[in-house]
Amino acid sequence: MVKVRAVLAGLMLTTMVTFAVPAAPALAAPVSVHVTAADVVAQQTTDPGPRINPDDNSKANQEKTKSKIVVGVLAAVLAGIVLWGRSVRRKKRKASS
């Protein structure tokens, strides 16, 4: 058992050292940028982002809340089924032994 632990510890240490040591550093080629008058873009005068209607926002929040409630109820039902199944199995195991 001690040998297995030592081998596993050695493998873990080797893996960690292998991934921790960086490989050869990547060398980037120099980049030159040429800007001409045709490349310059005019500034926008209007707001670039979308306009959000507060009514739509509240409706989206209500839908999100509703979906969270549905998911929560489903999770509770599934957890109940699992716990009930475990108790049934435990009772059968006690009765058979």
C-alpha cells in the first residue's frame, strides 16, 4: 500500500512539474501598421447600443423567475424520488438479511 501511494505521489508530482514548466517562449513577429486617410472611420453620432424598454425588461425578469421556480420544483421532486427509492432499498435490504 505504501508503494502504491509513493508511485501515485510521484506521478502526480511529475505531471504537475511537466505542466507548470513553460515550453519554449513564443516569439512574435514585429507588426507594422500603416494608416491612410481612407482607413479613418467617422465617429458615430448616435448611441451604438440597443434601447431597452422597461416593460420588456420586467417581462423578461418575470419569465426568468418563473423558469427558476419550475427548475427548483423539478429538482425538489427528483431529490424526493431519489430519497424515497433509497429508503425502499434500505428496507428491502434489512428485510432480506
